Amino acid sequence: MEIYHSQTPKPIDRFVDDLDQAARARGFVIHNKETMEMAHTFGRHGAHVAEDFDLHMIQICKPDKASKSLSKNPERAVLMPKFVMTFSGSGSTQIRFLHYRPEVVRGLIDDAEFPESLAESFAEIIEVIEEAR
């Protein structure tokens, strides 16, 4: 596993809009726009957070590729959710993205083609993030 670690001077909302635009240009979508602001999500469940809490958990998906991949092997689903995390820190918008190396994926799921396919998706998401920064 690795964590992509970056930042942008853009406010979170602007970064999310730019991420959405860059993602759509490559066939990705932000799957959870209505629920990515965790302060609102926690609030709907009665949990309280600090007033300045601004964590966004942005689920990014490439529906065409994901549907084909999961049709081949539903065991892949456990590694399919991809989240870009954003939050304020050090005067900028912080960006994090957890991704897995192919050798880790091979050790978790017995599927010859999935590790490389997933690595391609991870690389493409990082490119989308870089473009949106």
C-alpha cells in the first residue's frame, strides 16, 4: 500500500470541481457528491464535529471499467472503492489517496489480470488529481 500525498492552494470546493472536470474527461465520475462532506454525513447521524472540520471523502469511479471488471470477478469488489481525501491543513488543501501495489493485490486476490488493471486505474486517478491541483 502507498499513500499519495499532495496539496493545492485551491480551496476544497474549487479542487473538487476541478477534480470532477478532470475525472469526467477520462471517463471517471465522483460517485458520492451528495455525501462526500463528512461533517454533513456525520451530522445526519447525530455525530458532532468541530466547526472547522472539512474532511471530504471523494469516491471516484470509472463505471464502464468497473462494471466489466466486477462482472468478470466479483471478488475484486473489496479493492474497488477508490477515495480521494481532502482537508485543510498548513494553509492549503491537503490531498491523500490510498492505492495498492500490484504485488499486494496479487497476494490478496487470486486473479491474474486484476493487479495490473487496478494499478492502471490508480495511476490514472493520480494523473487526474495532479491535473486538478
